[in-house]
Amino acid sequence: MTPDRPNGDGPDRTGQSATSSVPDAKAALRRELLDRRRSRPDAERQAAREAVGGHVTALADTLTVARNAAITVAAFLPLPTEPLDPVALPALAARGVRVLVPAVTGASPLDWVQYRSAATTVGEHGIEEPAGPRLGPDAIGTVHLVLVPALAVDRTGHRLGRGGGHYDRTLALLDTVGTISPPPPLLAVVFDDEVLDALPADPLDHPVTHVVTPRGGVRAVGSAS
Ligand SMILES: Nc1nc2c(c(=O)[nH]1)N(C=O)[C@@H](CNc1ccc(C(=O)N[C@@H](CCC(=O)O)C(=O)O)cc1)CN2
Ligand SMILES: Nc1ncnc2c1ncn2[C@@H]1O[C@H](COP(=O)(O)OP(=O)(O)OP(=O)(O)O)[C@@H](O)[C@H]1O
């Protein structure tokens, strides 16, 4: 982030703004973070995607060993600018992990489809999603690890997404339908320089418990840290 802005309307060092609302501050930050993602050199992006893919598969291995049983991971089909190698999905499936990926259904919590192959279809808003039967939003309650796409995360676990509220609604649903004990880590997936000191937040923002970055690996944030 630009560290200092002299008395303007933009976000200051804390991500908050003296004069704009939380939604405006979030929108301004989103634009900056997306611009920065788009301007990353291909080599940096690819190295980041591979590193995060390795951290995620290693964590899935650890959770599988700890439970001594196959686990379910809520993943996502990475967009071109996101720091997750798409190869991580078949790599997880090849390890026996049940991999779910999201499908958008309006302003409801995300629906889920089991990832079985790279075959995709174009869903709402032109977003790519996997072909296959919909499992329903409550499928999130069967998950042992949630990978949460994010544009940034702060040290208290606040996360900035793309602005649809899809993951906030989904993680709120998990609080009521979750059947897994202990509850699954909620792992925000970001670049190293997207872990910020503070983000603008409102009461509907659902915090994450962990963050994974290319160089930092998996770390706890917020009350889990
Ligand atoms: N990989 C991924 N899947 C996800 C999400 C996400 O953030 N990432 N979502 C989180 O809620 C939901 C979909 N929301 C989305 C919102 C905007 C765009 C979008 O702007 N797409 C641009 C490419 C942007 C980029 O590469 O950075 C486009 O298609 O042109 C995509 C998905 C569910 N699935
Ligand atoms: N649990 C919820 N129930 C109803 N509306 C919600 C909920 N969570 C978020 N919203 C609404 O969704 C909209 C977008 O929220 P926000 O800007 O926090 O999205 P985001 O976290 O960036 O997106 P996403 O969760 O999809 O990654 C806001 O209008 C917010 O009030």
C-alpha cells in the first residue's frame, strides 16, 4: 500500500479513512490491490502460485495425518491474478482429498461442487465454475479446511474480498451448520505484501483464522495467533 497520504480522502496507514465510509474505503483499497496484482510480473506471479500450492498441499497432508482419515477441502478455481496454482486442486484430489469449489447463486451463501476434473462451465456473472452436481450451501459444514480467496488480510483476521459478500455469508453459515470438530482453519490466500496492519471492517465481515502467503507459508492471525 502507499504508506502515507497527506490529509486526503484515501486510505491512511491503518486502511481507515477520516472522511470516507467503510464501503468507500474498501472499494478504494480493492482498486489499489487489484491494480497491483495485475502489474505483477508473470515470473513473480507464477512463483507465488507454486509456493502457495505447495503450502496448501502440505497443510492438507498434515490435517489428513492428524485425523487419520480422508479430509474435505473447500478450495476455489483460481483467477489469473490470484496466488494459487490451479495444479493444487488435482494435486489435492490425487492425495485422496475431497475437493469442493464454489458456485455463485446470487446473494446467497456459495453453493459447492466437487472438483473432479478441469472441466468447467461459465456460471453467474461469467465466472468459471466446475461442471457437476450442486451439493448445496450446507456442504461447507463438512469441510476440514477452507481456502478463502482474498485481496488482503490484516493481523486481526479481517479480510478484504472482491466485494460480493459471498465468503462472508458462507463463513457465517459455517458457524451454524459446521459439523467438524475442531472447526476448520479459515485460510486467506494472499501475496506476502497483502498482509496489512489493519483493514476497514464492518460487523458483517467474517474473520479468517489463518493466512497463507508464498514466502510466509501458513500463519495464524487474530485470536488464533
Ligand atoms: N477464484 C475465485 N473464485 C471465486 C471468488 C473469488 O474471489 N476467487 N469469489 C469470491 O467471492 C466468488 C466469485 N466472485 C468473483 C468476483 C469477481 C470476479 C472478477 O472480477 N473476475 C475478473 C478477473 C479478475 C482477476 O483475475 O483478478 C474477470 O473475470 O475478468 C471473479 C469472481 C466465488 N468464486
Ligand atoms: N452475512 C451477511 N449477510 C448479509 N449480507 C452480508 C453478509 N456479509 C456481507 N454482506 C454484505 O455483502 C456486501 C459486500 O460485503 P464486503 O464488501 O465485506 O464483501 P467482501 O468480503 O469483500 O466479499 P467476499 O466475501 O465475496 O469476498 C455488503 O453489502 C455486506 O453488507
